[in-house]
Amino acid sequence: MNQVLILGAGGHAKVVADLVELAGYAVAGFLDDHPAGPDVFGKPVLGPIADCLRYPEHAFVIGIGSNRVRRELAARYPLRWITAVHPKAVVARDAMLGPGTVVMANAVVNPGAAVGAHAIVNTGAIVEHDNVVGDFAHLSPGCALGGTVTVGAGTHVGIGACVRNNVCIAPDCVIGAGAVVITDLKQPGTYVGCPAKRLNK
């Protein structure tokens, strides 16, 4: 059984640790620069994140919700990244998941979908058929992407947001909680409301 170390030891790391073990891996511990305590779920916090290079025999996953931080860590450390899917998630046989990506409980990734590296498909998120979700994206709990949607790299789709089918969202956007996206979003920025509109600031 692969021994896995998780980068990060906060709230998101707890969820990642739970799904990693349910997916059949063994969590050996956590690495975090500013841990809240000496252990998480009874597993030790072994040191700062930079210590990951001391464990070449382990596999890794990032348990940090920030898209920017996941991107920086993946670029900085050439590690063996696992892809982990909760046993209560539904992932189509032909769907593609990139290295380091995690798919939480009750999430759905339907046929023809492709999710990039180090992405988060959070609890109950729906990735419909033929979607393309970029690297380091985060699909928050309960969000829903219609068919043939493109979500750019580093974009965060907020809790309960909906995206109409055939819509493209630019990289590095933030879609606010409960927003409804009905047209292409061509510029990075923060979009809120129904229909979703870009904030000026």
C-alpha cells in the first residue's frame, strides 16, 4: 500500500486525508509550515513543507485549498503525486483526472470530461459531460457545470454556483457563491450574481 504524505494540515487537509484513506492509501502524516497542532486525525505533522524532499519513497497530495499555493508547490517540488477519488464519488470510465487531483464524496465527473492536475472537485460538485477543467482549478461544494463547459486553469467556482452548458470561463477567475454563469467569461476577475457579472474592483 502506498504511503502518502499530505502537504498542509488545515481543514481542507482533513477532508483530503479522509478520502485518501478511503481510496485505499495509507496516510503517513502531514507537512505544514504553520500547523495548528502536532497531529491531524492522530497522524503526525512531520515538519515544514520543504521537508517533503526527505521522503522520496512516499507519494504526495496537496491538502491546501488555495489554487495559487497548490500551483506554487507543484512547480517547486518534483514529487510523485497521487490522484485520489472518494469511493462515494462517481467518475465516468472515460473521464480523465490529472495528477494530484482530488474528487470528494458525492461529486460526479461524467463521460468525456477532463480535469487537469492538482484540481479540486469538492463535495457534491457536478462536472457534466465533455467539460474541460484546467489545472489548479477548484470546484466548490454543490456547484454544477452544464455540458461542454470549459473552466480555465486556476479558476475557483464558488459554493452552489451554476454554469450553463457550452460556456467558457477564463483562467484565474473567481465565481462567487451561488452565481449563475450564462455567457462566456473572457477576462480574469471576480464574478458574482445572477447572471454573473464582473466586479469592477
